[in-house]
Amino acid sequence: MARGRNRKKGNAPRDAAGQGAPPAGDGAPGAGSPSPVARATAPRSPRKPSRPSHGLSVPVSRALPRTFQGRLSLAFVMVFALAVGIVSVLTVFVLDSDLRQQEMTNLEARANAVAAVVRVKAETAAALDPANATVVSASGALNDNVLTAISEQAVLSDYANNVAQADLRLRFGFGSETSEGTEFIPATPVSAFSAPLTAQPGRGQARDAVGFTQIFKFEDPGGVKPTWYLEVSLSAPYTTRQSTIASVVGFLFVSSAGALLLAIVVSAFLARRFTTPLRRLTDAARALAEGDLARRVPADRARTGGAEITELSRQFNAMAEQVEETMETIRRDRDTGREFLADVSHELRTPLAALRTFNELLRERAGDDVAARTEFLEASAQQIERLDWLAQNLLELSKLDSGLIRLDLRPDDLRATIESAVEQAQVSARRRGLSLTAELPDTPLVTRHDPQRLGQVLTNLIGNGLKFTPRGGSVRVVLSPRNRGARIQVIDTGVGIDAAELPHVFDRFYRGSRSNEARGSGSGLGLAIVRSVVEMHGGRVMVESSVGGGSTFTVTLPADPRTSADAVATGAVSAPAGPPSAPEAEPPTATNQPPAAATAAGAAVDRAGPD
Ligand code: ADP
């Protein structure tokens, strides 16, 4: 069997002779599409005026979930649904294309089978008349026996139902050789025979609106009989394509719906997981705003939100830390301020009460007694001097606290500063029957310091030494190099300080229990001033003392307060005996202060106080 060149695929062609039933699928493709005329005359719906874009966006944004978590979930689900939709459509499209391909192969096989059985039938029928045994004669006439055999509807139906499984049309003919090849010419008087498919469809089968046509050429192997042609057209065959596609679509639909449900659950879970750190952050921010300054975002849990959220949480915690510290400082300052005010009031009240008493006594009976009047006036003068001294100290301390005092830092020989302070205190020492000496190195010991302020520190320390040392004792001021800075020690042989009092001696208004025994009355501000000035220099002040064994105040100074390294190098000294006696050095205050405008501070306070 040889195939003719006019093989056609697609819809079955109409029967040229108009004989037999037209194939069911004839002209089916395109039947559903509107004709050009219909398309041209179809009334067009009037175009609606386009709405401004914000008109749409408002309802859309209202329809969106309000929370970030909701929007995140919705976005997940929409992306997933879109992906599933695209995959499903592509799957169906590819499947349909493959099935059509298979269907064509299948139809070709069925057409071959039909041609084979028809050939046997036709050639057997033709052979019944040995005088004219050709199926189609050279002149194009169809053998009568063939005509009779093929015309039997039962035979054709058998072919259509059992072999072709489609609407079947057969055409007999002969060929004419042209320059383009062999041309199929229908036989006479009748060439075409048709039979519709009447068998019941098998499981999953359905009619498919496709057609297939193939022309077969039959040559006599002996070359005696003329060659004849058979055109086999199959249309609207039974196939399983539609049912396969339907079941695949159904499966895709069910699985997509399941996957979508899963996606909703997973996206809700993930969105919740992602937004939980944000919620924690919001809670922490709210708590902070409501005054819970200790509230923080747990760092380990913030990590679940990703790097950005972790960073945000860290920054939030740093900010909260800062806020808490600031508030704590403000609170502490406020408390200190209150205490300070109470102390100041108390300190002022004592001399003022004494003055009032003297004044009343003088106005009453003592005013006439010359000796009593002189005594009261002297006592009043002492109280006034004490008031003045107190005011000076308070002013000094408040200036130091508020940062109004700026150090006049300059490289200077510390020996000169010490010599000057010792010199000034010599009169007082002699009056008290004490020896006051300075032990200085032979070579200059230069540090960057404010000579006037450091002189004040020395005056206060020496004054205390003189005040708390009984007659016959000594006060020594020793200067020595220390790392790259210096160490100044004021050593006395005085009454000493009780171990329990040591940690408090630098507090404002603190006066030790033994201070009344000493001749000086004091106000408890001197050492607070000392500490402030030393810390402004980036240094430290410490005290070692034992009751009855004298006291040693040690001031360590960096070579240059403006470099913190120096401050650290010289500051790391601790009291070897007794309870912790020195306040820890704060970062050098002087580093922040331009050294230029620093000379405005008042004169050094006389720590010996009014005698
Ligand atoms: P005050 O004006 O009372 O001396 P300070 O601040 O200078 O105030 O000193 C606080 C307290 O520390 C003193 O009241 C005293 O008890 C104790 N103190 C200070 N220096 C000495 C010292 N060299 N010897 C013994 N006690 C001292």
C-alpha cells in the first residue's frame, strides 16, 4: 500500500459528488466563531467614561485588611493563587496539544486499517468478474461488483463503528499524472460512500470535532491492472481527549483548592511569625510611652523577624536604654538637688539662729554691759564670717556642678602650685603649732592643669590636715611622678577618720563624728569641691586613714586631662587599707571643656575655715 500525495489533515472535505451523509464534523472548526459580517455588525457597547484612578483605589484599599499581618497573608495567597492558576492553564494547554497529536496518530492508524479492509473487500468483489477485474478502470469507472459490495450499509457501518470509530467517508478514484504529481479524480458513476458512527461510546470516550483524510494508492504488482485510489475521511471520532482533559482539570481544581487552603494556613502562620517581632516592638514602644522605662524587646525573639527587625529592635533597646539612663540621671539630680537644698537650709539656719539670739540679747539686757556686748559682737562676726565662707563654698560647688567653671589647662610645673599653697597655709600652721612641709622632686614635674583650681584643691586638703591634727603634729605634702602624670599626697598625723566614715567624706555636707573635736567647725563641702576639681582634671582622689594614725589624701593626675588614656593610666590606684574610700573617676570632665575662658572662678577656699 502506498500513500498518495494528497494527504490532508484537519476537517473532512465536503463530498464533491454530494453523495452520502456529510460527516458529522464537517466544517465544525470555526463554526463557533462569528462570521466577519456578524463581527462587523455586532452592536458595540457604548464606552463608559473612564473613572479617575483614585475612584478605584479608595474602595480597593478599604477592602484590604488593615493589619500588616493581614496584608502579608493576602499577598502570599494571591501570589500563590496566581502561580497555581498559571501552572494549571499551562498544564491543560500542553496536555491538550499532546492529546491532539496522539489523536492524529491514532486517526492515521485507523484510516490505514480502513483502507486495508476496503481494499480486500473491493479487490475480492472485482475478482468476481474475471473479464473486468479492476476496481477502477483506466477510464475511471467503478467496478459494478465493488459498487454493490461497498454500498451495503451494514458493511460501511461495520467499518465506521469497528474500524474507524468515526463518521466514515470513502471515495474511489483514479489518478491523472500532472506536472505536480498524481491528481485524485473521483470514479464514475458513483465514487463516494458514507456511514455515520452509530456505536455506543466506550468508557471515557466522546465525539471529538476533528477530521482526518488520507488518500491511498493501490498498484497492481503485476503491472497489468490499472492503479486505483481510495480516499478515506474520518470525522468526529470517538476519543478520550475530552474526558482526559476534564479529569485532569478536575484534579487540578481539587488539588489547587487544597493547596490554596494550605497556602492560606501557611501564609497566616508565616505572616504571624514575621509580624510578631513587630508587635513586640509596638508593645514595648507603648509600654515605654506609658512610663515603663525598663521595658525592652527580647533580642533572641526579635531575630525571627529577620535582619531588619533585629536591627530595629536593637536600636529600639539602645534608645530605651538611653531614655532610662537619662530619666535616672534626671531623677538622681532632682533628689540630690532636694537633699542639697535641705542641707543648705540647715547649714544656713545655724549661724542665722545664733545671730538672731545675739541680736536679741544685745537689744535687751546685755546691750549695756560692755564686756558682754564685745563678746556677742565678736561671736556675731564669727557667724557672719562663717556664713560668708559657706556662701563661697556653695557658690563654688554649684559652679563646678553646673559646668560654669572651665579649667584653664596649661602645662605647668606642679612644684610651683604646691609651694604656693603650702606657703599660704604656713601662717595658719604656725598658729596651730604644727609643722607643714612640702617634699618636692628636684626636677620640674609638668602636667597640663589649672594652677588656680589645683591650688584650691591643695588648700582644702592642707586646711583639713591642719584642722584635724592636734598641736605638735605635722602635715606633709609629697609630690612624685606617677606613670606619665603625677601623684600628690597630703599626709597628716591627725585624729584620723573612722573606717565607717571613710566612704562618705567626699559627700556634700558630710562631717565626721570627730570633726567637733577638731578646732574647725567646717561645713562638709571642702572635699566635695576637691573631688569635683580633681575629676575635672581627669584624675582621682583617695583617702587612707586610721583613727589616731593620721590620714593620707592622694590625688593622682594625668599628664594631660584632654587625653583619656592618660587619665586612665594615672587613675587606676586603689586604697590599700580600709573600706573603699575614693569615688571612681568619671570620664575626665575637663576633656569637654575648652581651656581658654577658665580664670573666672573665685579665690581658693580657706579650708582652715574661721578659727
Ligand atoms: P569640713 O568642712 O567639715 O572639713 P570636708 O568636706 O573638708 O568638710 O571634710 C568632711 C569630713 O571629713 C570632715 O568633717 C572630717 O570629719 C573628715 N576629714 C576630712 N579631712 C580630714 C583629715 N585630714 N583628718 C581627719 N578627718 C578629716
